[in-house]
Amino acid sequence: MLELYHHGSSVCAAKVRFALDEKGVAWQGHYLDILKGDQFDPAYLQLNPKAVVPTLVHDGAVVVESTVICEYVDEVFEGAALKPATALGRARMRQWTKAVDEDVHPACGEITFVSCHRHIVNRLPPAERARFLDSTPPQSVTPTWHERKKALVRDGMQTPGVADKFRLYDRYLQKMDDALAVAPWLAGEAFSLADVGMAPYVNRLDTLGMSGMWERRPRLAGWFERVRERRTFAPAFLEWCPPDLTRDLATFGGETWPEVRRILAG
């Protein structure tokens, strides 16, 4: 039995759903509303002490960390290979997946909260909001996420260092555009876990109404269009995100975009 604990808008959960669907693997889902604090349930913390999604449980064995899960899925299950055939290709693939873990994902967490999720959290009654923010473990998205999330919710775009996260994201979009000048996919001629890994982070900008970040990057725009045309894209990314959350991402992200554009032009 293959079980996936996930959430509709989680970029990491979307990454794993994308990999599973590309492999054609059936799975049983356990949906956690991470904006209401389902991830802090003691039973779930036994599976994933970081209180993040996704978590994969395969025949009782627990696998955490989305990049690790994707490689596990590719190795264990039959279906289209998601890793390049050559050692050099796999090295190039892992340069992208490593960049996601080290740089892009932490930046995405901040961008998402400051652009949208802070507004959702601030809808909670004060006592519930405090409980939600205090429940984040000391080691979560980043080693400082417990306090950083509080600052992002409280101060929004005025939080020190937020502008740098948008600039970092923008630099990675340029790196993607440069890589796509050489081959149609990030690690070479074939779609791979590099593309699986980066797709949720470009899609997050799209759902936030920030696709202007690649309006002058036609190769990246073409890559994202090819990703969206895959039969696995809508089931992995769009169909799991609740309509009200999809609206919030678009509404609040759109309100933030003029300030982001100003930051990137500076």
C-alpha cells in the first residue's frame, strides 16, 4: 500500500504527486490542511517531526523529504524513468534538486507567506492564530522558520530580507532560462526529476499572478508551457488545490505583484 500525506497548495506535495503520476503509480491520499494546523497533530508528528508535507508511507515504511521521496518513487516503481541515463545527466539533475532544497524552497516559503498565506492566517481569531504560529517546530522549513513565519505574518512585505528572497528566485529563473538554451529540459534532452523539482516553484509564481517574472524569458515560458501540457500536470497541481485557496493565491498575490515588480526593477 502506498499512502501520501499531502496538501493542495504545498509545492513539495505537488512535486511528489507529479512524480507519482508520471510513473503511473496509484496512491491513497491523506489530506492535511496545513493552513489550519493539521500537520501539528501528534499522530502526524510521529511520522514527520518537522510538521511538513508530504510524507510517503510505503507498506508501513515512512519516507520523508520530497526530493528523497521522488528519487525513491523513481527507483522503486516501474514506469517512465525520471532520472537521466548517464552519470553526467544525473549530476546535472541533482544540481537542480539540490538548489531547490537549499535555496528555492526556503525562498518560496517566504514568498508564499508574505504574498498570500499571511492574510489567511490573520483571518484566524487571535488565540487560534497564536496557537497556529507557536506550533511550528524549531526545525521545520528552515532552522529559523518558527520565528520567521511569525514575522512574515505580522510585518508582510516590510519584513527584513523579504526583497532578497524575490531577487534570489529571480536569479534562479534566469539560470533556468540559460540552461534551456542548451536543451529542452533542465538536465538535458529528456524530462527528469530536475523538471519535476522546479515545476512547482514556477507554478507557485503563476498561481500568485507573478508570471511577469518570465515575460522576457521566452525559453522559460516555453518550458513551463510544455510542463503544463503534460497529462499529469493538472491532476498533480490544479485539481488538489481548493477553489477558495486558488482564489486567495491569485487575489493576494496579484495585490503584491506591483511591489515585487518594483523590487526586481531596482
